[in-house]
Amino acid sequence: MSFLREKAGPIYRTVREVRGPLLVVEGVKGARYNELVEVKLADGTEIIGTVLDVSEDRAVVQVFGQTEGLSLDSAVRFTGDVMKIPLSDDLIGRIFSGSFRPLDGLPEPIGYERREIFVSVINPAAREPPSEFIQTGISVIDGMNSLVRGQKLPIFSEAGLPHNVMAAQIARQSTVLGPEEEFAVVFCAMGIKYEEYEYFRREFEKTGALDRAVMILNLANDPIIERIIAPRIALTIAEYLAFDLDMHVLAILTDMTGYCEALRSISIAREEVPARRGYPGYMYSDLASIYERTGKIKGKKGSITTMPILTMPGGDITHPIPDLTGYITEGQLILSRELHGRGIYPPVNPLPSLSRLMKDGVGPGRTRDDHIEVSNQLYMAYAEGIKARDLARIIGELSLSDREKRYLRFAEEFERKFINQGVYENRPIEKTLEIAWDLLAMLPEDELVRISEENIRRYHPRYRSA
Amino acid sequence: MSQQVGVIKRINGSLVVAEGLKGARTGDAVYIGELKLIGEVVRISGDLVALQCYEDTSGLRPGEPVFGTGAPLLAELGPGLIGEIFDGLERSEIELWKLAGPFIRRGVRVAPLRRDRKWRFEPRVKPGEEVEEGDVIGVVQESSVIEHRILVPVGFRGVIESIEEGSFTVDDVVAVLAAPSGEKIPLKLVQYWPVRIPRPYRERIPIDRPLITGQRVIDTFFPVAEGGTAAIPGGFGSGKTITLQQIAKWSDADVVIYVGCGERGNEMADILTHFPELEDPRTGKKLIERAIFIANVSNLPVAAREASVYMGVTMAEYFRDQGYDVAVIIDSTSRWAEALRDISGRLEEIPAEEGYPAYLSERIAELYERAGRVVVLGKDRRVGSVTIMGAVSPPGGDFSEPVTSTTMRFVGALWALDTELAYRRHFPAINWLRSFTRYVDVLEGFWARFDPQWKTYRERALAILEEASRLEEIARVIGEKALPNDQRLILLTAEIIREGFLVQSAYHKVDTFCPPEKQVKLLKIMINFHEIASELVKLGIPVDRIRSLRSVMELLRLKEKESLEEIDALYEHAKEDLMRLRAEYEAAGVARGP
């Protein structure tokens, strides 16, 4: 097993209690907190675990892997070391399980060095604030919720919406304006279905991205507990590629809901006091320890950009999983069932979506002078349009004022021409802004209050053609 | 440092149980294990002592030693604080970076203040002078705007025996004090204070000056006073952080302490990178010359998050005691409360609401009570203040959750952020119907200097906004067209106030900071416009005609003008247009007859 350098450390056969993924081992001497252990089941299967609670002669061990077959006669070996993985550039192009076993038929990796997967905190003073615009070729993202290198921008989705198609499109099309640089994709699956994984694999294969990808897979039928370590393995690799090998890494974590469910299972097995809906009170800090590994470091070339995907249970954005995620990530892209139902792809509802780092990545010298103002104006106009649409549902379209009718028409056109685009359509930012201006030209000029007069003069189609 | 030594018995996350720490008191700082991780005593039962470890405990094992310090967790105070970036335990993150690389490593020790730096010390007292606690014995020019006043530490008095001018490190003795007991006390530039205990002062005094933030919705509608408290609750995506950053940048406090407690690393990086470049609009100096940062980001150990808030407030009190007005910004108190919950859970205390400990409200109240405007210790009766502004991050945007609802009880001003406004890109997304302030009456005197009618304008504007929100409800059902003209005017004026006054762009070079006199002027213009337009409407002029006047819609852009004269001129233009419209109608009315 690649977690272990050699078979060393004392073996205990003193398991006194088995409770879900937890084992209570007695008579243990000198075990360390968070130490890696290896558990050998009666049938010979070997699984790994860590120490969660340790007293002078007793240790509580949490196992990662299948929990069926755990019994009082399991043998537990304490390795004396925390969980580490070997790292090298050979990992690129490989596929591993949630507990780092090769799934591609190739041998176990040998690293130049081994690094802890749990503890990694970038010193805030050493962080470089993200500021390089990533062009995804998707108008609703580039135009209104721009992604920048080193950002963590999740997709909040619901079951049945095309979040995977969108994530794959982003992975395929993302480029930074300027010279080509080395990139890699780290893909971590937590509890998704085999077809979903297969979709990503095929899409990556098509564009050759598969050779630049590392995949960590914990599919729906794999042991749920492995989901706790899968994203940490993925991000430890991402950090190595970004900060040791100077690569620009896009990490896709899907589905974070699967991860949080695993966290809840363990918390319940540990009989902890739950906070909201059975999820543990430390879920915010736990999620932060994953998401916050995204970023850039001063003096290093590489970067980690993270795109977590989560399906909101029941479409409820106040559910703890999207709620806590939203507090940590730098914005969110929210998919709407209503837009999807009307055949709009990607069905990103721009109103509740947000990219907090957009302001640092776009505008003069980065994309275009009018970018932020155009984006704000689109927001405002679309919000007005949605208000008019709601009103029309009650009083009928005919009773709307001229102004309301105009905004209603704007909203419809905006959805059809700006948000909507092809799965393989890659729009440069200039194209996106051009579509935006053509739409804004539908409105009277003095209602464009979020755009400065200079920019109206420079970019409004009326003056452009003149 | 006294040498009590104990032995680790159990480790469960950040909770460590040790045996044999004799004479330990709760709150005492301890060093845990061979790596000497920092921790604190939280509970004692018999021979067993429960410790909360502020660093990651991975790899620790029973049997390792624990060293007691016999003293509580202390803040080191002295020249060198300004412009620094600390973690929650006052370790300089810049020094940590130099020492250990870009990732935070455990057990790395750096002194809070730099030991090698020399400061120019100028005495303010002479040998033979009698001094008491809080007296200024001398000053150090710490940054171009902050004169760091060296105080006689709390609890000491006597006669200055010797004092020296010159360049000193923080550890050098600059003066010797002969105490009444005859004891000779060496005074240094550095002193220490336990973070959990409020620093003493002479007396509290009434608050009567606003903390000007340059943000119109705050200063005009929901002001906070110097020495007051404010909370800013809001769901994610409601622009909480950007609003706090604006306050940090533009507030007219002498010293700003920004505590990033459990928040995003990139956001801290943004502040840390961009703050040093920003210019203070009042002094023209860099803002970093009067700011201190505590960056205990979300993925640093939870327990240190709990301490970071007290660390920030203690530094604030220290500068207050020098006679400064200090603003403390905490982002976010919810993460601090979660740290309390986490520790309480590990101690297996019986939880109250949502797993939070029963003493949550007590702790929140104690924290905000450390704000105030006071006469500080020392013979010269200097006045200083600490203003505390805390962000609250309610789960799911639900203001009835324990941290938000408790905080609302203890603060003087509430800036309620509204996700709906944020969706419409109305920033700062402070909801004018749900926010409140208790400081209007005490601050009226300040604003009356610009315009004696200030309070009336403010109340009138709030009434119009309130009325408009009711009318919007109705309009949502029957359509705006169906409303009578006078009500449609309310909607128009409310729109002008919303877009032309409340909405303020943090990224517009003029609009980002709005001085008080301009705030008063804009508000006055809008109320005045409403009065004139009301008369027009009474004459039967449709609101649509008023709306179609270009000069009226220009009122929305007055905020972007820097000069007050230009604003006046533009408003005169709008007034003329309104008058012309009136004349036109009156003429037509006369022609048509009654």
C-alpha cells in the first residue's frame, strides 16, 4: 500500500468495540494523535485508518474503506507516522482510488518525497491575491462572474442539471489571455455515479487533457469513509504540481454533498452534538481546510484554481452544505431549474451568482475598461426584467407599463442570446461584451446608470456605428 | 517562566488532557509536547487538567510533557505593532514566512515584536518626577502618523530615577522607576497584558462624535459613534467583506485594527496586498501607517480563532490608553462563536441552542463591552476610544439564529445586509428598513454644524423609503401605472435616493469616499426635489413628465461629482427644468380655463 513505506510498528489484537467506522483498541502504548494505522480484517483484507482520540492505553481509530467485516479479532498496526503520500511528476495521467490505490493497472507510484495530506495552511502573508482573468469562453461566467487564477468558485446545482457538462466545458476551454503555460487538471470524484465519471474521462480524452490529469475516484458504490481523504489526496497532489512544478492546476471536486454526508456519518458514529440538520459544528472549519488550499503564493509561478460542484439537497441554498461552502468560496455559480426547463444552456442564473474576485481580474489593462460597468448594468437590467416578468404573471403582459415591457423583452433576449450558448461554443471576451452591448442598446441611454458616460460614448453601438 | 511540568494523558483534536500540572489556573498558557505547541488551561478536575491547544495536534502522544508558564495568554505591546500582520497568537506572519516558507508550520516560534529593530525614544519626563500608571514617560515615532506613547505600566507608580534619550530595542531599559516600596523597576518600550482581561481606565465619558466612514448609508442613516459598537450581519454574497474593507480604509479612526477571524485567505491576501498602497484621504499618508492586521484565516486551528478576537481588542485598548481613537473590525464574530462551540463540544459541556454553549450571550456581551470612550489612566486625563464593529455570518441568512440574535441585543448600530439588494447589485447592500442605530440623538450636534436641518432630512428620507417599500408591494400586484400620481412620485424620489444616495461604488474613484458635507448636500437636494415635485404633481403634472426630464435623472449621478459647486449647479439646472415645466402647465391651464 502506497501510504506505507514499510511494514513497521506494533500490532494489537485488542479491539474492544466496533461502531460504524470506529474501532476502540485497548492496551495501546505510545500511539500518536492522527497517526496512520493499518487494519487487517479476519478475511485478510487490509484497510487504513487514523487515530481520532488517544489516551494512555486506549485509542479510537477511524477506518477508511469498507466497514463490513470489521470485528473484534481485527489486527491493528500503528505505523507511528501520519498519513502521507509519495509525490512526483509521474502522478500526472494516473488514476487512483479514494485511498490512493492505483485503478489504472499501473504499479504503485514512487515519489521523490512523501507529504502529509491533512495539514497544509498557506501563510496569509505569503498569498498572492488572484488577479489573472481566466477566459472560460462561457459568456455568463466571463462577462458577469469572471473566474481568476487561484480562485475557488463552486457550482451550486441540483440533481438532473447539466453541472458536469458545464464543468467539463470549463476544463476544456479555460485559457489565460497571454502566453501558454503548463497546466494540469486534478479531478476528485466523491460519491458520483460511474457514468458521470465516464463522461469526464471521455471529455478529457477528447482534448488530450487526460494526459495532463490526475484522477482520484470514490464512486457511489465505493466506501463512503474514503471520501474524507480523497479530496485531501487530490489537493496535496495539486499543491505539489502547482508550487513545486510551477503548473497551473484546475481542481474539480465533485460532488461535495457526497463528502459532507461522509463527514456527517463519522460525526454521528462519534456521538458528537450536531449543529444543523445533523451536520457537525466543525463542518465550516473542515470544508475550509479543503477549499482554502486553493490559491497562489508570492514568488511561485503555479496556481490552484478550484471548482467544487455540489448538488443542493432539495434545491435549498440555505442547506448547510451550500451555505457553509458559500461562506468560504469566493462566489458561486448557481444553476437554475427554470432556465434549464426553458432550454437555456448553461442554466446559470446570474442574479444570485457571484464572483468575488472578478473585480481584481477584469477591467482596464486586464480585459476591457467597460467590463465591470457592463456587468453591473446587465445585473440591474435583468433584475428589472425578472421583476416585470413576475408582475406580468399576475396582471398580464398587456397591463405592464412601456418601461416594464421593455425590460421584460430585455430579459428574454438576454437569456436567449447572452446566457444561452453551445456546449462546444467558445466565446472570446470581446464577443461576450459585444453581445452585452447589443442587448443594452435595447434600453434608453439614460437608464444605463451603472455605466460611465465615457464608456457609453466608446462602446454603445449607437456611437460605435457613427 | 515558572516550571510546572505535567504529562499528556489524552488527545482528542485540539483538546489535550494532562496530569501533574500543579498549581495550574484556568487561562494559564502552557506549552504542549516536545514541539511546545501553545495551549491554554480550560478546565481543572482533581489532578487532571484540560488544555486547549492552539496548534494542530497531529503526531502528539500520551506521555509527552506539558510545561506550565504560570501566566495567562499575554499580548506583547510596544512599538512595532503598526503595519504588522499577526496570527491569532500574535506571531508575525511575515516572520513566519521568512523562517518556515509559505506554508504555516507547527511549533515555530517568533517573538511578536522585532527584537533587532531600534526605536528613537524621546523622554517626556525628567528624573525626579513623580509618575503613576498610564503616564507618558516618552514617545517613539512608530510610523509617520502614529506617535507611540510609552506608558507607565498598569499597577506601577513612583519617582523616575533615571531616563535616557536614544535608540533602543524593545527590550532595552529606557528608564528606572523607584517604587514607594523602594524597589527599582526597569521600564522598557515593551509591556504585556493578558488578552482576556479588559485594560483599566479612569472613567467612561459620553459619546458624541461619529466615526465617519465616508459610506453614505452608514454615516447619514445608521451612524456609529466613536466608542460605540456596530454589527453587520449578512448571508454570503451580500457584500459583507467589501463593506468592512471600505470602513477599514476610510474610517477616520487614528488606528484601525482588522481582525480576520476564520475568513478567506485570498481576502486577507487582498487586504494585505492592497492596503499598503492606499492613501489616507485625510493625511495623504499610507493607510498601513495606522493599521494592524490579525489574519487568523479559516483553515488555521480553530482554537486560535477564539483568542484572535481578544488579541485584537487588547491591542486596541493599548492604543486607546495612549489617547487614540481606535476602530476594531472583526470579520467574523460568527467564526469566533463557532470556535467557542467547538471547544465547548470537546469539553462535553451540555449545549444550548444549535450546539452553542449556554454562555454564548455572556461572551458576546463581554466582547462588545470592551468598546467605549474613556478618560484613560494617567495624570493628564487623555481621552481615547475603542469602536468595535463585528461582522456576523448567519447560516442561511437567518437572523434568528443564536449568534445574530444575541449580537443584535448588545450593539448600538446594526447594518443589516440584504441578499436581495446584493442580487440587484445595490451596494452596500444595507437594508434601510431592517437596520438601526441608537446614536442619532448624540450625533445630531455634529451634523447640525453642516446643516441644522440634518435630522429632519434624514427622517424625511427614511419615511419616503419606508412608504415606497409599501407602495412597491401594492405595485407588484396592480402595476405601477395603476397608482395615483402622488404615490408614483414617492416611488420616483425613493428611486433617486436609492440610486443617487444609498448605492455607493467602492470602485469609483470619487464615489468610494463621500465626505460628510457632501452627504448632507446630496440628501438636502433630494428632499428639496421631492418638495418641489410634490407641488407640481398637485397641479396635475404627471410623474412621467418629471421623470422624462434629463436633468432630474442626472440627480442620480451627482454623487460622482467631486466639487460641491458643481453639484449645486447641476441641481439648479434640474430646478429650472421643473420650474419651466410648471410654467408650461400653468399657462396651458389658464388657456384651457377652469
